[in-house]
Amino acid sequence: MKKTILKTVAVLMIAALFSACSSMKGGSTISRGKISGNWGITKVSLEGLLDGSVQSVFNTAPYTCFENSIWKLTNSGNGSFTINNPGSGCPVGTTQNIYWSFLNGTSGPEFQFKKLYDKDKPKNVEEGYRLLVTAQTGNTMTLKSPVNYGGKTGYVVYNFAKQ
């Protein structure tokens, strides 16, 4: 009787282990293929942050400059973004090469990228940016960049539309 109980418990533990591993691998419906392509940012807004609390995003320009920017994301991970907003202080026409990837983080799916300069190899670039993927359909995507401000976390919210 003891052996039967031990065998049953062992089988249940193994089944639970396989179940946990498979849900970690396949739990997300977002993949690199769904994010690849050309995207335009239709709107950038602040959530839980005061206006003026975010001076620059991605160490590039004010967040408002990213409205109308174009993001080219290839399936290989190479990509770029180009700033097209003619607003005050926006470096219109500036193109930044990036290397991007997608992962399932502790807070859910995340889009991450590294800025590349000249002949940088992505593996040699340590600084990067990570944004939460809060919505993604075939034609739209919403990414949120967490910002600590006043002891709380707010977000810069980027709404993308596929081009």
C-alpha cells in the first residue's frame, strides 16, 4: 500500500513539473513574428505621471517626439526607429539602429532593445530598454515603459499601428 501511494505521488509530481514547464514556454500568444514589420507610433501618453516628469526617453528626445516615429523591426532582431515629429526640440529625421528581442518577463511579455552605433555588436552593448507589452493584435500594439517618479511607478505609453 505504501509503495502504491509513493508511486502515485511521484507520478503526480512529475506531471505537475511537466505542466509547469509547458505553461512557461507556451503561455504567451505574442511571438517575434507578430511584432516584426514596420510600425508607426500613433500616440504617446503618460500614465500615473505628471506632465513634465519625463524629460527624455531612450536617452534620445522628449517622449512627445516619438509620436509619428517609424519603427522597422525585422525578424532577425535588427531594426531602427526614425523620429518624424516636427515638434519643438524634436530631432526630425534622426534614425537610430537597434537590436530588439522579445521575452516573457516576470510582469508578462516584454519588448526589449539596445541602441547600436557604428559597428556595435548587440552582444557587446550592455545598456538597453525594456517595455511591457500590454496589448498586441495583428495591426496594433501598446508598449509601456515603467518610470519611477516620487517613489511610485508610472508609465510612458506608446500606441503603435502596423504600417
